Amino acid sequence: MTESVSPYTDRRQRHAADMMGMYLFLGTEIMLFGGLFAAMALTRLQHPAEYVAHSRELHLWIGAWNTVILLTSSLFAALAVHAAREGAGRAAARWLGATAAFGLGFLALKATEYTLEFREGLLPVTGGDGALSEPVQRLFMHLYLVSTGLHAVHLTIGICVVTGLAWRLRRAESARAIPVEITGLYWHLIDVVWVFLYPVLYLAR
Amino acid sequence: MSVTRLLVLTWAALLLLLALTVAASFLLVGPPSLAAGIGIAAAKAALIFWVFMHLREDTGLLRVVAIAAFAWLGILFALGGLAYLG
Amino acid sequence: MSTTAEPPAETEEERVSYFRSGTSLRSWLLTTDHKRIAILYLLSITFFFFVGGLAAALVRADLMTPAPDLMTNEGYNRAFSLHGIIMVWFFLIPSIPNTFGNFLIPLMIGARDVAFPRLNLLSWYIYMAGGLFALATLVLGGVDTGWTFYTPLSSMYANGSVVLVATAVFVTGFSSILTGLNFIVTIHKLRCPGMTWGRLPLFIWSHYATSIILVLATPVLAITLALIAAERLFGLGVFNPALGGDPLLFQHLFWFYSHPAVYIMVLPALGVISELVAASARKPVFGYEFVAGSSIAIAVIGFLVWGHHMFVSGQSVYASAIFSFLSLVVAVPSGIKVYNWTATLWKGHIALDPPFLFAMGFIGLFVVGGLTGLVLTMLAVDVHVHDTYFVVAHFHYIMVGGTVSAFFGALHFWWPKITGRLYPLAWGRVAALLIFIGFNLTFFPQFLLGYMGMPRRYHVYPPEFQVLNVLSSSGAGVLGAAYLLPFVYLLWSLRNGAPAGPNPWGATGLEWTVASPPPEHNFAEIPEVTRPPYDYEIERHDA
Ligand code: HEM
Ligand SMILES: [Cu+2]
């Protein structure tokens, strides 16, 4: 096989390319979720009263606490980047570990919330939809499930990546900052998506 | 201001904005409520992008790349909205 | 055309080229060399071009007579759906960017590879995975939704493997995204010293614009297809009015992607033509800045016009008026390009080589396609011709007459660079001419048919339309044969063609400064650019 040659002439060039590539990738994520937000916006536009009524049925406080958890995890991710930039590999690993732990916390609380909704008959899945009486209610809950589900999938990927990175850095005396920065960017974007999902789904009044 | 301090302050600001948006949901209804929800979310996103994602240190080019997708979603919502509302 | 009995021996350049840097299958399947990945793409899209072409042949054969004699209604629907889906996502969208773009972008900007070589290979694998889903769909009987997947047809009524084919398109979408992302970063970060934005070949500018669209539009298609799948599998309801949803939302999301996507298909072709025109005229491109800028303008304005596909959908009339106006605006940058090409050719030292003939064919067909686009975007006219063969003719003039001609033009222009061999020019001229004639014979009658009221997507039609349909189908025969012709002499040239030398056309551009075929790592030393683009004048004075 041919040995591959680096297209780069120096590290700064490579760093700049990596950052730009990541921001472009995040742009595609924004557009992906954007389609879902468009669907939610249209549903609210066409059925304003029902949309608000069903938004009220969600667990506003669970959502709020989960926002707190996720924002805090983002702080940890930012601190990990800071540590990595200072060359403190082990500290970066610790902060990344905390980030992943809070991410797991978010998922656990989210799972609890889904379970509650299932028991209340609000979840549009077999056996859990007993209380869904009218079509728009079902549609709203479908959109809720699809968008929070897609978000959870992204978060799960994020947790895996962050954990893997923390593991690699656990004994590192120094750290290359780029992987941590890139991973951090992804994590923050997942956070941003939730920051919009929360008011749009839970706080419609 | 040290970096750590800045990060923690940003986090505090984000939590404050969260409290604000929850409070707004109890106080406002209809379009003002929607405006508050989206407006505050946008403010939070801006903080996250600016500080946590270090756009404040980045070059102009990277800033444009980072927020271009939001502008493009703006097109979808503006012209799509027009098609429904006009 | 040389008729020596002995094929020329392998040249020294070939021995050290990217082509010989490894001969095992593994060395191809695990390569990260942008040139080899380009070849992988070339082979794969050629395969899909044939699959899509076969479906088209079925459609045209059925339309020879007004009666539904060749296929059942359902079979006919499946044939044209498959044709559209395969041609759009598995041939046209990757056609020029993933082959010529991949091969040439690093060479043209003086780089050793793209910014993310492994991502580049991944992009090909994702494309192939999507392709397998598409072939599976074909084996399982296909779909009858048309390439547009309109709801509620696709979400509620259509039979067939809608979810499977949606998966196919969804998956290949990610290959587009990765390629676009890679190109943008490559063009920003890997230009060699002296290769300023104002010196970039116009091919690069148009691929840059294309990549912007690939990255920003494709994810919206992905989520839309995912929603269709969810709608079919779980009864999601977003596109179903009975469940509180809205089928028009699908059209908005789909065309928010797909109108920009038509520019994904044509912008790379516009870039190719700029190169061919300059090389044929042996003159700098007239108004370089405008041609470069118009690519970006097309990419951006192209996002503002999707509603022209929905004039009769019941969207707000104000929206229709604005979409109509913006669609007129998007034609301006396309017009700028045509004027500037013409001005470039004026008083040029033109050689009637195949690349030039393909470029001329492109310009003629692109102008017809573009102007009929303007006709379609006049609100009142569109009510009359919407969903008729007029629309079919319009977009085939651009996508097939335009882009496929440009693809063949690119193939004839850069073939000596890619393979190191010259092909018989005379045969190239014949192919260019035949393609032009066959194309017009196939699609011009469809303008008339559409204007007379023949709707698209039906295989039964009133007998008075038969003459034009037979004309069109015969044209398709000519066109098909003309497309096959280059395969014969290009493959022949691989063994028997004369060695090309680094710069057989005497063209400017860094890709012509390296050996043909290029060495594995492109440049022994990263070049430095000191001259403006297309400075043919200088060369002439020097000579
Ligand atoms: C000069 C700019 C253009 C204008 C103003 C324009 C206008 C239009 C309009 C109004 C329609 C809708 C007709 C109808 O369904 O009633 C249409 C359809 C279409 N156009 Fe264009 N067009 C332009 C350029 C292009 C280009 C460059 C391409 C391809 C590379 C293209 C590809 C298509 C396709 C694929 C459709 C039909 C989609 C379908 O319904 O299956 N157009 N165009
Ligand atoms: Cu269009």
C-alpha cells in the first residue's frame, strides 16, 4: 500500500484546517436539526392552541434540571479545553470525565422522563399512548420524541467520544489541544441544540 | 480576568438566562412568550458560541463559518414562513 | 490518429505515477490518494450512469406508442422513478465534483492532497453503501414515487421500497457532505504560496460554491427523508393532514434542498466550461472576477428560489411573486458567465478540438435550458406548463445537455492528464457532434409536447402526440450510442494512445506542470505561483 503523505506544511495550518472542518460539520448538524425545528414551527403555526396545551403536559421542571446538567457539562468541557491548552493532560482528562458523567446524568434523567410519560400514556409508542386522544397531541408528542431522541443519540455519541479521549489522556503529562478542542466544539453544539429544544417544546405558552 | 473565571461566569449567566426563560413561560403567553423563549435561547447560544466555543478568539473567517448555518436556517424560516403567512 | 501496430511502451512518467504506486486491489481500496479516489468514483458513477440510462431506455421505448404496451402502469412509474433517483443522486451530483474535482483540486492549487484524505476515502465508501441500498431497491422491485418523493404519495400510498430507497439517498447524502466539507477546507487552507484567491482557476471557484451548497443543503434533505421513513414506519403524521400535519411542508423542505441541488449539478459544469473556453481560445477569461463571483452568487441566491416549484401548490401568492422575482435574479449570474465566455472566445485562437466542441455544445444547451427556466418562472405561464414535458425538457437541457456534456468535455480535456495517453481527436469530435445532435433530437420535441399539454409521468397519451414522441425516442437512441462511443476510443487509448506529455493542450494551470499521469504526491516541491490565471497572452509573446 502507498504510504500516505500529509498535505500540510506545518502544524498551524493543520490546526486551522481541523477547526474549520469541525465548524463546517457543526453547520451540517444545525441544518439537520433545523428541518425538525421547521416542522415544529409549522405545527405551532397551524395549531397554536393545541400546541400550547400539549406543551403544558410535558415535565417542565425535569427539562429545566436537565438544562442545568447539560450547561454544567458544557462548562466542564470548556475547562477541559483550557487545561489541554495549558498542557495539563491529566487535568483535561478529569474535566472530560466530569463532562461525560454529566452527559450520562442528562440521559438518565431523560430516560426517567420518558418512563413517566410512558406511564402517563403520553408517549406515542405501543403501550404508552393511552392518553393520546387527539391527532395534534399525538403529532406534538411524535415531534417531541423524534427531536429529543435525535438529540439523545447525538449526546450518546458525544459521551463515547469524550470518554475515549479522557481515557487516552488519563496519564498524559501534556496534551495536544486539538482533539480536545474539536470534541469540545461538538459537545457545545449538542448543548446549543438542547437550549433551543427546551423552550420550543416545554415552554410554549 | 482569568480564563477559568470567565468560563464560570459564563456558566452562571447561562443559568440565569435559564431561570429567566422558565419565569417568562409563567408570565407571558402567545407571541410574546414565543419571542422570549427564542430570544433567550438565542442569547444562550450566543454565549456558548462566543465563550465556550471560543469564537471570541477566532478569526473572522471562522466566525462566519460557525454561524453561516444559522443564517441559512433564517432563509428557510423567512421564505417558508412567507409562503404560509402571506 | 496513429495506426502503429505496436502500442507505445510504458513511459517513465507512467512508471512513477499515482497509477503504479500500488497494483493490488488493496492498494486501491485503502488508498487515501485523491487521484485514486477520483478513479474509484469515476468507475462507480459510470456504472450508475448505465443503470440509470437503462431505465431511461425503457421509458423512451414505452413512449414510442400512445398505448401502454411495453410496461404496466406500475412498471412505468417504477422505471422513471428509478431513472430519476439514480441519475440525480448516484450520477449527476457526484459526477464532476467527486471525479474531476477530487483529481484536480489539489493539483490546481498546488497541494499534495485534500485537507482530509481519509475522510475523502470514507466519502467513497459511504457513496458505495448508499449505492448498494439503491441496487437493493432495484432488485426488490423499485419505487413509484418519482425522484421527488412527494407526500402524501410517498408517505401513505406508494407501494414498493420507499424506506429502502430513502435510506439509499440519505446515506449518499453524507458522502456529498464530507466531500463538500473537504473541498471547502482544502481550498481555504492548502493553496500553495502565491495562489491567491484572485489567481484560483475558475474550476476551483465553482467547486467552492458547489461545496457550500453541498454542506448547507444536504442535511435538510437527510432529515426530510428520515421524516418520510418515520411517517411510513411509525405513522409520524408531520406530512399527513388527517393527523395534524401538512404535506406541503415536505415540498418546502425538499425544494429547499433540491433547487440548490440543481446548482450542485450545474456549477461544477460551469467551472469546467470556463477552463475549456480559456484553453480553447488561448486567452485569459474575460471578466475573471465576475465569472468567479457569479459562482458564489448562484450558490447563495439559489437558496432563495425554491418556491418556484410550488406555484400551483396553494402557497401564498405574495410568496409566489417573490419567488418568481428571485428566480429571475438567479439567472443574472448565469447570464454573466455566458457573456464572459463569449467575450473570451472573441478573436481567440480557436482550435476545433473535442474539449472546445463539448464546451460549445454545453453553452448552447445551457442557454436554452436557462431561458426556458425563465419562461417557467413566469407565474402565469407556469400554471399552463407545470408538470408537463416542458418542465422535463427544461431541466434535461441543463442537467443532461449541460452537465453531462461538460462531464464529457472534462473527460476529453483532462483524459491525457489522468491517464497519460492521447485519444484520437477525430473520434472525439464525432462524439461531441453526435451527443449534441442526439440530445436536441431527444429533448426539443419535449418542449413542444409540453406546450401542447402532454403531462409528464404518463405512458398513455393521445395519438396526435405520437410523431413527436417517436422523434424523441429515436433521438434517445442516437444519444445513447453517442454516449457509448467515447468508451470505445478512450479505453482503446489506454493501451494504444500516444504518450501525452505534461501539457498536450498547451494550457495554463498547475495541473499541466506535473507529469502525465501525475506522480504519487503531485509535486516534488510545492510550487510557487507568480502569474495571474490564464495568462495565455504572455505565453504567446514569449514564444
Ligand atoms: C435560470 C435559472 C432557472 C430558473 C429560473 C428555473 C426555473 C424553474 C422552474 C420555474 C421550474 C418549475 C417548473 C414546474 O414544475 O412547473 C423548474 C423546474 C426544474 N428545474 Fe429549473 N430553473 C433554472 C435553472 C435550473 C438549473 C440550472 C437546473 C439544473 C441544473 C434546473 C433544474 C430543474 C429541475 C430538475 C426541475 C424540475 C423538478 C421536477 O419537478 O422534477 N433548473 N425550473
Ligand atoms: Cu428550481
